[in-house]
Amino acid sequence: MRVREALIPDTEWQALSILTKLEREDRVASARGFAVLVRLRRSIGGDRPSFISAPLRLLESAGARSAELRCVAMTRGAEYCAGAPVKAPQG
């Protein structure tokens, strides 16, 4: 298990892995996908000591910013893309 995997819950780690792969292949089709990617990248190691989480956050910060810019370009709404928790659709 990699350190990054240990710092976020399993479901979030799986989501981050899937979305990162889709982003690399330029297959994220919606602003919502990019908004979730921003949130996941910014949440890495949130409840861990800073000497553990800080290097990982630094590594992910560029990717989070890139995803945020792609999201903003799709929605023209920076507040939606800023990495706030994204609610699941109802229904």
C-alpha cells in the first residue's frame, strides 16, 4: 500500500484513482467530474500530522489547480469548482 492510499478512505482513494486515469486520458466529460477531482486532491491527508500530509498535498496541488481550471472553463462558475464538497444527485 502506498502512503497516499493510507491517508484517504478506500472509496475516496478508488474515486481518485479512477478520475485521475480518466483525466490522463482526457475522458472526464463533465464539470462535476473535475469538481470531485479537485475536492479529492485537496482532501488528501486532512486528518494526519502535517509532516506526513504536507508533501502529498504539495504534489496534488498542481493537479487540483489544473482540474479546477478545466471545471471553470466548462461551467463559468468558479465557486462550483473550488473544491467544496459535491453533493450526490437526488433520485
